[in-house]
Amino acid sequence: MRMVDLIEKKRDGGTLSEKEIQYIVNEYTENRIPDYQMSALLMAIFYEDMTDEEITALTLAMANSGEVIDLSSIDGIKVDKHSTGGVGDTTTLILAPLVASVGVPVAKMSGRGLGYTGGTLDKLESIPGFQIELSEENFIKLVNESQVAVIGQTGNLAPADKKLYALRDVTATVNSIPLIASSIMSKKIAAGADAIVLDVTTGDGAFMKNLEDARRLAHTMVRIGKLANRQTMAVISDMSQPLGEAIGNSLEVVEAIETLQGKGPEDLVEMCYALGSQMVVLAKKAETLEEARQLLKEALDSGAALEKFKEMIRNQGGDASIVDEPNRLLTAKYEQALPAKQSGVMTKLVANELGIAAMMLGAGRRTKEDAIDHAVGLKLHKKVGEAIQEGDALLTIYSNTEDIEEVKALLYQYIEIGETGEEPPLIHEIITE
């Protein structure tokens, strides 16, 4: 088998066999195929697309290129959840204890953030003492005993994907739906989940800017999951404005606590019900999404989900008392309101630009080596469609420096107030097949 022949085959619109794809992934992972040949193949895929069978073969080959986590010793159906990214995405912090509180095992491996704000691990590390590195034995023990644990991903999970993504990043082939879908699903499958729930975001703050691309990505990943014998569902959600009100690590932990206390922002609560219901159905704890939603609502209303969050924090070495005193996490030196310059209605709140503003404060990373400032970020007070009076606080800026004029200027540039404005839909589509 020669790589040049496989490049030519795909360039001319041919379909690569499972054996050919396995050869490509194995040889490239072992550095026996050079970057220039793999770049040529990636560009051929970018233009010629892939069939569902090709994408599934690529996904499984990448998943099997390194360590595949065995969670079979955990009782029950393990359901993983993945978001394609956004601004103010606090859902995992809420969903892990919420779903676990109705008897679904949540063995969650999460990553760190590169971009607007930290990832789930960075947010959890805002909690004093919280340990995100556990032995596999302890991880499995905790999930069997209390249904939930959240830890960092192993370094050898889908190494082929890591190599391919780095190459895609410098060859203008990132924005390819087959390559995006196989990248996401290879890591989810390698992480040992029995079933997968996907939050595919669309809008200014998302990777998929338009609904058509988001819809195709969602359907593609659901089909891959099922071809790979993983039950898979997806939600296509809107990220033209931030989800919830908090953007920043400790701020998002506080928001998660408030949500588990029954005081969360309406859009964030609804998103957690939508994703959580799918997780509960896939775990066979409910037959319908409506029945699952009712179980989750009862767990939230009764306080069971909040107690499960405290238990999770204690189990992983954290200070669970912050759940009763969340303001202890708000440790930024300065809090400054951003006043509205005119009256009207919020017409635009550009999610990715607000995320960049939070990153400028220190809430996110520009490079993998950057340190996160857990204390800083933004707290929104107005969302699209809401009435505003001149002088109202649009948001509060939490910072550890007084000089934030550049951040304020960016925020004013991308927050628009007009005569009319309509709240965007939160969920565009739910995909169960």
C-alpha cells in the first residue's frame, strides 16, 4: 500500500476502505508518513468529502491509536456529554451532579480550555482543594460509590487526532465536517462512554457559524456514534449570545451553584434539562425525554442535585462549604459596572467578542502555556431582547487590574442597543436519530 496512491484515490473522488484508513492513521501516528503527504490527503478530504463509513473508520482508527479507557467495571450505562464550544458554557458543572442524582453514572473526563475561558477542569480548580487528577482505580471507585467524578483526560487519548489537528491547524483544513466529526468522536469513544450526548453550537460564539453546517455536523456525529455501536443524540443550540450570565471560571462555578439551588438563569436551566434528558434516556433511566426531564426537575427542586455536587467536591478533595457560601469564590480585586450609553432594547451581544474580552482580563488562554486567573471575568445583567435605560449596568467586569479601558472599549463595540430586538431561540433542533 502506497500513500501516494491513496491520496490520488481520494483526490479523484474515490472511497477509502477501512483497511486503507487504518493504514494511513497507523503509519502517520508512527511517523512513517510525512506531513506533506498527510497534508495533501487532508486537502483532498476537504474538497471531496467522506462517506459515513469512511468517517466512522477514521474515527475508530484514531480512537484506537492510543489508550482506550475501559469503564466496564462501572455499573450501569455510562453516558458522556460533549459541547462543540461556546461562551459561558457552564453546563457540565451542573449536569454532572444533576444527572448523577437520578442514578446515571457520570464518569467524566474533561479538558482544559484554550480560548475565551478555561475548560471544565479550570473551572473546577477554582474550588479550593479540588483534585482533577485521580488514579483510574480511584476514579472508577468514586463513580461506583457516588455515581459521579470529573477528572482530566489521559495524555495518550487518541494521539493520532492530536497530530492530525495540529497539521489541520496550519494547512487550512480545520473547517471540514468529516474531520471535525471524527476528531470529536474519536476522543469520546476512546474515553470509554457507552453512549454520547452532543451539544452542537451555532452562531457568533460557536465554531459552526451557520445553522446548516451545525445541522450537518450534528447528524454526521450521531450517525458515526451509531455505526460505532454507541447510542448517540444531539442538541443544536444557539451561541449568538453567551449561555447564562457568567463568563469566567469562578464566576461560572458560582452560577452553577445558583442553578443547582434553583436560582439559575432561565436559558442555562433549559439547556441543562435538554441535554440531561437525553443522558437519562440513553442510560435507560427513563423511556421518554419528557419523563427524563421530570426526574431531573424533581432532583433539582428537592435539593438532591445540590447535595450530589457537594458530595462530588468532597470526594475529590475540595472544600464543599463553598456551595453554601459561593461568594467566597468571588476574589477579584475590582468590580466595575459597564453602564448603558442610551436607552432602548438589547439587539446584539456578540458572544465570541465578549469571550475575547474575558480572555483579555485573564479568564482564558491565548496559548497552552498561559496561566488562568480564576477570579476574573464578566457577569451579564442584560440579554438580547431586554429593555434598557441609559445608565443601567449592562454587565459587571471582575478584574485584578484597574486599567481595563481596552476591555470596556471592546465590549461597547460589540454590545448593540436599538429600538427593537428579539431573543434568539435557545435550541434549534433535537436529533435523536
